[in-house]
Amino acid sequence: MKKPILSHKGIARFVLLPIILTLFVFSVANASVKLLDTVQQDPVVIGRWDLTVDKDGKSLPSWLEVQKSGSHHILIGRFVYAFGSARPISEIKQNDGKYSFSIPPQWEPGTRNMDFEFETIGDNIKGTMVYTDGKTYSFTGVRAPLIERSKAPVWGVPVKLFNGKDITGWHTDGKNQWIVESGILRSPHSGANLITDKAFTDFKLHIEFRYKQGSNSGVYLRGRYEVQIIDTKSGEPEPINNQFSAIYGFLPPSKMMAKDPGQWQSYDITLVGRLVTIVANGETVICKQVIPGITGGALNSKEGEPGPLLIQGDHGPIDYRNIIITPMK
């Protein structure tokens, strides 16, 4: 059979086709590299940071979150100081490798803003804070750990943390006002917080409490995450993130289960890594939600470590009973 003879046009197509395909593949690869470069150019400051502020010789735990907002790549965030709730940061400005933001006072004395300037080096952060008194304080920090669990927890034996007789197994962070009457652990007036001698990692906690009208307390998981106890029904109005059974300043309850003041109420709390479930008075109000970071009043910002149970005693009279913890094996 006679072989077909390619025309000049056919030869041209035969030669040019692989060249065109090569250029196309190169263009796609180059675009992909540029896209990856764009993603990788996000500043390393994005994320969550566990901070410690050095203020007048005291180490104050704080927390910072930095996010990218919109197509203009504006940096925004949230900040938690040593007290108070998480507050929004409308813009974090970048200049010469350093970052800065300013937030109005919340519970701090004075009226001037708190001004922050900082820089990050890998997974470390350092900077300064100009407080509401106009004085400058330094802070350092590390990138917050994920605290993820790869396996479901295996629970140990339930342990009574309160023996119904005295505060054995607990200590206070100031002058003790806690008393035990008829099997009830009572703080008759504002005073010191009560802290377990032992530290815990993952656990299930059952705790019962009773408050007077307008009173306020809280249970700090690992000494860092406050489950709010407050008279939401008849007390002063609060943002939903700060109300009864919320993770203070972060996670609101899906349903309000607060009873009237003077009645006994209960929380059943499960904490696994950062995932928290809260059952308030028999109703699940938070289900396996991630706690972003420490709340105001935390003992420290060492989120990767075990921590004690802390009961808040500096916000008014409060009663507790039946405090039972089931730690992970």
C-alpha cells in the first residue's frame, strides 16, 4: 500500500502540536505555582496565640486570634485580657514586619484605648501593650496548640472532689471565705477563688450550684475555660456569649435553661481536647464545640498542659454541692 504523503500544512501541525501542548502545560504549572505562592504569602501571624503579659511583676495570661478578612487581605481578630470577655479587633495593621492594633477598655480603669505592637518569629510572639493607665508593659507568647485527640476517651472511676465536710483537696488564691454547712460548700460573700490541688486533662464533670438573685460565679475547666454561672433570668442583661451555661465570651448556649435564683441547678460537662459539651439542667446546650482559647480570669495561658478545676468566688455569694469528676484513664 502506498504511504500517504504529508502536506506542508500537515507537517507544520505535526511539529507544532507538541510545542503548543508543552507551552499549555507549562502555563498551567506556572499558574499553579503562582497560586500556591499567593496562598503561602499569608502572614505567619494568622492563627491563635497564648500570651503572657508582664505587668508590675505579675504574669497575666492573655490570648490573641488573628484572621484574614475578605479579598483586601485585611487582618482582624479577637483579644482576651487577664479579665473580661473576648473582644473584637476591627483591624490589625502591618508595618515593616510588625503588627499593631488598638481596642477600647472593657473592665479596665480609665478611658484610653489599650494599644498593642508586636512581631512574630516562627511560633513565638513578643510585643508591648500600652495599658489604660498609659504605662507600657511587655508580653510574650507562643502559638496555641490544637489539642486534638485521635482516639475516643476511656473514662476512669468517678471521684468526689468535695467531701461534704471541708475543703480538703482544694486551696484558695487569697484569704479563704469558703465554708461548709450541712454538706454544702458556700461562699457567703465575694472573696477568693477555690482551686483543686490536682490537675486534670480530659474529664467529665457533674456539679450542682445555687445562687442568690443577681449573683455570679463560674467553673473554670483546666483553670482556663470558664463555664458561666450567672442569674440570667433576673440579673442585669448580658451578651448571649456571657450568659448562663456559656463558655464565657466565646460559646453561647443553644437554649436558655437557667432556673430562678435560689433553686439548685446542675451542669454536666465533658471536655475532650478543646471539644466541650455542656448539659445544663438536663438539656444539652453546647455539643462538642471547639473552645477557641482561654477566657478572662484564667490561671495561665499554658493550654497544652493539664490544669485544675477553679470555682469563682469573687463575684457574689454562691453555693455548691455534689462535685464529681470522672477523669480520662
